[in-house]
Amino acid sequence: MKYLSTIISLIIAGSVFGQDIYWTGNRDAWGGGDHNNFSTEPGGTEYVRLYGSDNAPEPQVFHHHYDENVLAQPELNVSMNRIGQTILSMNITSATPDSGFRFDTTEENSVDIVLSGPVNVHSGIHNAFNAGGIAGITLTQDAVWTVAEGAKMTWRIPLPGLTGGESLTKNGGGTLLLNGMTTGYTGQTLVNEGSFGGSATLSGTLHFAAGTNYSFSPFATTVVNGTVSFDSFGIENVDNLSADSALGTYPIMTGNVNTANLRNLGEANAVDLGDDIRAWFDLTGDVLSLVVNAPAMWAHFPIVNEIGDVDTGGLMGWINVSHGDWVYSYDFGTWVHLPEERVILGLGAWGLVMEGN
């Protein structure tokens, strides 16, 4: 397993089974051989060797605790490298903002690993990945993953479901990214709190509760085989977006997008990010994109729509600039010859007014 302070607990019929073991940092694998990788107490000297040793309990069900001081080491990897581990819950705590702690399933016998309880990320920035592309971790029940405010978990390990219909609920104010993997569970992925995103393929549906965010990356599109829906969602619910964002059109989600409760759809409903940069959503087919763009300008004033209307404020009020140097003044009801280079902010402008029709 690869996590900072990780606990694993199995609850069956109200009882908890499994042994508490604590990562010692002696080796980057879960166990085996003569390596004393886990202690039976925090910071203890009594060790338990997993898999094949006399003191390894059966079945392989443990409460795993990872000492945050050990995990503060940079680039520490803990490899899940044996068959038949039951992960009952993970509780992850980092002593540093980014410990570099990672969890992978890289060896050929990393199979039959199941997750039958919650994942709780209390602090730190963590990555769970399958470098060898060999094994996934099977959800045996509906999962609840909590990532606390300020924490971040990037998960790249496939998540098949035992029956297929399992679901995943994301709680907590932090960020959960599912990247470069496929969720085999076909139930709902519910973003109940905090932020969610990534480049995963979700086999079920995706729903954002009110007040939750999408974690935007220019390089990631969340693919949803089912419906994408929202309680209340707009540009303000997109993380990592500002006037400094690169201009472009970014596919952020694909699926059967339900636009009910989706605000800022279409350029007419764009949001001003500052510095004349605007953002809005575009839905083309089953692709929901985030558009970040600077509006076309006329003499320092933005052109607000496709027909060429401009609000010049106290200069001339509303005008239309779609006919070159001749602009139409809505306030005067007439055409004015006014090349935009004649408009100087703070000084005004002069133009020729067309008389008659």
C-alpha cells in the first residue's frame, strides 16, 4: 500500500477483524522475507512479517498505520506486492505538505486486493498509482472517500466493483483526482464536498452536489459513460481558473450532460475573470468544454455579441460596429462615421453624422 498514515479496518456484523500494524520504513514493499516492514505498535520494536511467516494472521486483513515521520521522507514508495490483501480503511496523515508518498501495485502477484471500507486523507499530497499496469483494487461495497481541506489525492489505480454496481462518494473540502484509469464500478460517483476532477473513465454516472467544484486541468478530460448532472454549478465552481489562464477551449467532461442547474452555458452567459478575459461553458454533442477567451474589442471597448454591439458608456452609449468605420448609434438613431482610431479614452472622439436616411 502506499499512503501516509494509513489504517485498514474490516467491519463485519458490527465486529472489527484484523490486526493493527505500523509501517517502519525499513523497505519499500509490504512484506515477506526477513524484512521487518511493520511493527505491532507505533514506533515499536516488535515486528510482524506479512505473507508466509508464522505470525502473519489469516486472512490477510489488517489495520495499516503509516508513521507520518517515516513518511516525511521524500519519494517513499510502498509497494503492494502480495496476493489477497483486504484493505478495510485508509487513514492518511502527512507531516509535511507534500511528502512524496506513493502507493503502487506493480508486481505480478499484486492481485485479489480489495477495499472494503473508507479512505480518509487527513493532510498532505499523495499519489496512488499502478506503475506496472497489472492490478486494480476491487471495491466490495459503496465507498466513501474523504479528502480534508488542503489535502489532495491523485488516484491512478483501476477500481473495479465486486458486483459492478458499487458507488463512490467524495467528501471533505480537499481535492480528489481520478487519473488515467477506469472505474469498473457502474454506480454513481457523487462529489458531495470539495473538488473532483482528472482524466479517468467513469463507468457509471457523475453528480456534483451544490457548492462542489471541478478541478480544472488543461490536459485532463473526465470521461463519463453515464449521465453528468449538477445541483448548482457555474464558472465559479471551476478550480484553477483565473484571468491568467491560457486562452482556449478545453473539453473538461464528456457524457450525457444534463444542463439543468448548469449556469454560464454559452458565450452570452460568460463570466468576467478580469483583464477582459471571460469564461463560459460550451456543450457540443456530449462534450462539455470550458472556454476561456478575450472578447473582440473596438476602441478599447469589448464587442459583447455576434452582431457587433458595443457599450461605450458615457462616450456614445450603445453602438453597433459591424459596418467598418460607420457605426450605428442606438441613442441617436443614426449612423456615425467614426473610425476607432479616433477614439481616445479620457479625451472622447469626433465623427461625421449621416443626415437623413
